[in-house]
Amino acid sequence: MSPGALDEALVRRHLLALDAAVQRLRRHMGKPIEELSSDLDASWAVERGVQLCAQNVLDIATHVAASRGHDAPDYASAVDALGEIGILPADFAARLRGIAGFRNVLVHGDLAVDRQRVHRLLNERLDDFAVFAVHIERLLSRA
């Protein structure tokens, strides 16, 4: 695949949307899982917030990989490509790639969403989205 141009404005729009979703999710951090599970509005907000974060990360990864000439037939391979070309540290890319499958569970309406996993992501991995954004900002500053 031949590289295309990196659309900095597109990437920045995704970064802004990612930051907005992360900030909203932070309001729910620290809440016990029982509280989130019993409050359907909060549960829905957290699930959709995570979905939005994941989608923005994956859209950025796909665009950046393509702009560097990497064919990414799926979201996980787009994240892998960012690790391979040094935009993301390899260990971070390996950890982040799982968000692609989780995004699919949320998007495709799986009625058996693992609330434990959502709660863990909210309280233990939410900063991964911000770390991703820092690496992408670094890339943009070099462009």
C-alpha cells in the first residue's frame, strides 16, 4: 500500500473527541461496580463513553497507519502497525490492541457486555487513551 497524506485536521478532531469522552468518563471513576450496574443511565454513559474513546483511537490508528503505507485490514492490526513503525511503544501497542475487540462487543450490541471488564477499564486503563493521545500529539508535532 502506498502512503497517503496524513490529515492533521482529521486527527486533531478525533483527539478532541477522545479527550471530551475521557473527561466525561472520569466523572464515573471510583464508583463501585454495584452502583454503576444499578444506575442504568450511568452504566450506559460509561459503556458509550468507552465505545467513543475506542472508536476515536482506532480511527486515528487506521488513518495514521494508512498514511505511513501500512495496510491495516482490521482495527487491531492498525494499532499493531503503530507499534511496528515506532509511533507507539511496542508494549503499549500490544496492550492497547485489545480495545479493538472490546469496541466490537460494544458496537454490535452484545447484550452480555462484561460489566466487570468495563469497570476495570474505567478504573485501571482509562489513562491508556490519554497516553495514546500524547504519542499522537508527538507525531503531529513532527509532521
